[in-house]
Amino acid sequence: MEFYNEMTVSFKSLSINESFARVVVASFVTSLDPTLEDLADIKTAVSEAVTNAIIHGYEGKDGIITIHCTITGKTVTIKIIDKGVGIEDIEKARQPFYTSKPEMERSGMGFTVMETFMDRMEVESRPGEGTTVTLIKTIE
């Protein structure tokens, strides 16, 4: 029988909770005995996704971010979910250096970083309803 585990955590969309999100996901993934590099990759991708939800999803307003993680076999799937403003044009938002907040000196590399550090990344979003970023990585 293939190993399976899951967890869900929700927290306020405050920038101080970004480090909390990284630690929670990293702790959950330790059951797969990842390398330090794998853990760093996952933590970086989670950081980017949570920061995007805080800055772009809720635009400085109060909201809730939910992280739902599953482990199936050696593969971890991490969903970062917000109920914020959503993304008008996902393909445009995924372009390197594109940012909807240039006044905040954002680099526009969040999605690129997530894609680089994970095996797969998916983005689902509806304007006015929120965004779900799914990060998938297999630990060898």
C-alpha cells in the first residue's frame, strides 16, 4: 500500500506568517526524508506563493490563506489558497519580470521561482474569487 498523508492549516494574510507557512510545510514533508536542498526548494516556493497571496491576493487587506498538503508515495502536493482578488490574466502574470505592483519594487519573479524549484506548478484563479497555486515535487 502506498504511503498517504495530508494536512491543512489556515492563517491570517500577514507577512509575519510567511515564515510560519514555510516551517509548517517543511515539517510535514520531513516524513519523506528529503535532502536539505529539497527542503530549501520547497520552503522557497511556499514562501513565494504565500507572499503573492498576501501582497497580490489580498492587497494589504485582511484575509485567510489556507495551505493543504498531501503526500502520496514520494510526491508532495502543496496547495496555497486565497479568497482574494484573483488574477485577470494568468499567462501574463506567469511571465518573468511581470508585476502588478511595480510601485512596491516587486521583481515579478514569484511564479518563475516556484516553477524553478518544484517539479510542477499550476495556477487556478478567478477574478473576485481568489487563487490556488499548486506546487508538486517528488522526493527521490
